[in-house]
Amino acid sequence: MNIINEQIRGFLEEPDMIAALSNISALINMSYDNLNWAGFYFVRNGELVLGPFQGKPACTHIPFDKGVCGKTYRTKETQLVDDVLQVPDHIACDSASRSELCVPVIVNGECIMEIDIDAPIPSRFDECIKKEMEQAAEDIASAYVSHLWKL
Ligand code: SME
């Protein structure tokens, strides 16, 4: 287990969901260089709603049929976008964003939240970060179940 996933597991011992995810967004933001946004979107009332994050203020509500985050919800698969300018319905919360990694958190076969990370340079994200964030998503899903979190 690498250091960032170990640290994330440590933060997931915190029983309050907002407190735990706030620290995890800060940890992600400080652990990787060249990021301009790192945070969470929650699935609430048929849409994605902004959760704890680090970075500039961002879109508060995203419909399931829009953007990289909407595609992550629909496919239940990680979206690794090397160049957001090539994604016609990409939602630019920060015009500096050039690449993006969005990972679904799956509980009982449903996407319940997403980890979303933006970078101000193209092709920032590789298989290594993707695997680390997919491990983080699995650990968050386990914590969600064991702490009886609600969205
Ligand atoms: N770029 C995302 C929107 C969320 S922000 O990046 C924080 C999208 O296209 O869905």
C-alpha cells in the first residue's frame, strides 16, 4: 500500500463524513503537483452536488447528462481526460483546467459520489494516479458502509 492510500485510510477512521472527506480533498491536493482542483461530488436527488474540495469555487449542481462528472456517473467508470478542450460538454469550473481525472465511488453497484481532480496542464494524469484514486474510491465506499454515512 502506498503512502497516499495509507493516509486516506487513516482519515477514513474519522466517523463524520464531511470531516473525513474534507481532509482527504486537502491531502490529494497537497500530495500531487500540478493540480488546480481536488474534491468530491455527491449523488443527491438525481444530480451531482458539490462536496468538500480544495481549489477555486466550482459548479454546485451537475446533471447526470453533462460533463466529465456526468459521464463518470453514467458509465460507473473512471474518466481520464488528457485534454478537456477535446470534450465537447466538459464543464469548465476553472478555465485554467486542461486535464481531469474523475473516479466513481460505487456502493451496492450504484455510483454514490465521485472524486474529481483537475490539472492546469494537459495529460497530467497517468495509470499510477488513476490506480491510487480508484483504491481511494474503494476505501471511501467501505467507510461509507461501515460508518453508516448518508448523502
Ligand atoms: N469538469 C467537470 C466539472 C467539475 S469541475 O472540474 C470541478 C465536468 O466536466 O464535469
